[in-house]
Amino acid sequence: MSTAAPRPVPLAADLALRGTAVLEGGLAPEALVLVAGEEILWAGPAAHAPVHSAARTLEHDGLILPGLVDLHCHGGGGASFPDAEDAEEMLTAVREHRRHGTTSLVASLVTADADTLRRRVGQLALLHERGEIAAIHLEGPFVSVARRGAQNREHIVGGDPELVAELAGLAGGALATMTVAPEADRADEVLEALAAGGAVPSLGHTDGSSADMTRAVGRAAEALRRHQGRSPLPTATHLFNGMRPIHHRDPGPALAALDAAARGALVVEVIADGVHLDARTVAHVFAIAAEDGVALVTDAMAAAGMADGQYRLGALDVTVEAGVATLTEGGAIAGGTAHLLDVVRFAVTEAGVDLVRAVRAASAVPAAVLGMQDRIGAIATGRRADAVLVDRGLRPVTVLRGGREVG
């Protein structure tokens, strides 16, 4: 006498998403994503789905992308992380980018005096504790005066590993990256202090040589290995911008950084917004770098999502005209005004980057830099239920963060 096999217990989901999705394995034309609470219960081709039930089903005729992860953002919606009076004001910027698909944001500060950095890091640490930001990025103050861009010259100083350790402590584990010029005084000690403090060195704002960059990449990687850092790879802050230009008799740091990215030894930030880099430059970077060697970022400042006008970035005045932010005095580019989804769209439609790779560069790759690849950055089982439902023009329709629709 035989007995029938027991029927499988259906997976009980709160939400089922159906449509074309960018999954870990690539583009899935008929995908199913099951969400339970704040997590993804299952994701894959609908034809291979387990037995399930869902309280709600959402059919989407555009694309379903993973929630985006921005490693480098100074603000948006009229608010600036370096200038906000308190954590609540900083939330204005977080929410501006979240509504446009950036479900995990690294809040970036700019070069400032030590007391200001201590205060701002403390405020951002509160947002990190509340789960509102993914981490903190310090852009300076150990950078090149010659390649400072929109960094305040008055507060640029030589490397101070003791300050790094103090700021990492104040951040309470939230300090993820810090921009350092390879040629800065005591740079090697700073790289070591960053790795020891749980942060990833990001090499940039540099007037150093090709050899300086290559050496710093190696030193940073060694430090990360010793301290078992959140990522084994250092990064380069907004490749080409804030770096000595390339010349055939003086290749400078940018080509060395790109070479390291091609070897899989470095992740390079790229601001593909049509202002910081030409579309062909973006295309060349993606063609040369290793598969997961590029992280798309915004470098956004307060004017992201806002009208043209006058703004501040740290201690400096910024003028925004036709969506381009420049220092009111001097005219240097002073951050971006795009959202990360805009950057992805430019990379795909203007630079010709493959959709899946561009999306990974704005999700899975930065998540790995943060050491959070098991939590965010992909539509996969066990990850936080972050997703961006976009139309065929890659414009946001619905954003989910932790399974909840973002208002």
C-alpha cells in the first residue's frame, strides 16, 4: 500500500511582484519576487516559483530593479549633510533620494575643521542607528590643495591618523569610507587607521603621480586584509574628477586607478551625470574596468531635486544654473544635482552601458564596498525587500524599502 507524498506548504507572502526584473543572474523577463515583512522570501523566474500564496500581487509592465545604493551623496531636496543643523534636517536629503530609488544612502561630509567633523559625524551616527542611512563618507580633509575642487582650502591638512580613529569611534561603526590623497603627509598611517576603524580608504582629490596612486592602492589593500575590513578593495573617489589630468608624458593618478580597476584591485566611483564626465569617458571606464570594478555615484548636493539658485556646500557658496552646480567664486564643479537613477539612465542611454551592469554598478557593487552584500544591493532571497519599479524610460514609478512603499 502506497501513501501520497505530502503537499508542500505554500510560502506565505505579503506581496508578490511580477514583471521583468534585474536579478542576480541577469535580466529575467518573467520574474516573480515574493516579499514577507521586510525581506525577500523568494526571487526568480516565475516558471520556477515554489508553491506560494500572496496577500497582494502587483503586476508591473516596466522594469523591477533592486533598490539603489549611493556611496557618495552630500545632500538633496534643499538639505545638505555638511550644513544641516540637526539629524532631522538631514533626513530631508535622505528622503529626497529615497523617493527616487536610492534605498541605501551613504551620507558624505566635506573638508572642515576637526570640531565640525566631530559634530557632523555624531549627528549622522544617530541616523545610522535609526537605519535611515547606510553609512558615512568623509571627503577630506587630507586632500590636495591643487585638486581640492569644492573642498575648503582653509581646512585642508596633512594626515592625522589619531583624528581618523576618533571619528571612527564617534561614528560607532558607521564610518564606511574616507577620501585621502595618496601624496598627503602621513597618508600610509591614515590608510592603516581607516582599515583599523572599519572604513574603506577612497583615493582621490589628488595631484599625485601614477606611481603614487598605484602604491596607495597596494597599501590600502594590505591594510584592509590585515584588519579584515568590510571590503577587501579600496575605492577611488569620483574617477577623473579632482585628479591631475592625464597627459602622455605624465599619466597621473586616473589611469593608474583605472588600471587597478581592470585588475580587480580597486573599485572606481563614476559620476555618470553628463556634467562630471563625457558619455564616452563613462563608456571607456566600463569597457576597461573589471566586471564589478565600477560604482556609479551621484556626488549630489543640496540642489538635487530642486530648482536652480544659490546653495551652500560646507563653507562655500554654490550657484546652480541649468542643473549644473559650481562654486560661486572660482567656478569649480561643486557636486551633482542628479539622483542615482538618473545616473543609471545616463550610463545606459547615453554611454551605452549594458543595463544589467549599470544597475549592478548602482546596487550590488556599492553594497559590496559597504560589506552589506548579504543585506542590500540585489533582489534575492534573504535580502531586505528594496526595489525600484521603473518605466521603460528608467524613471521611477514605485519604490519599496524594506517591503514598504516609499511615499
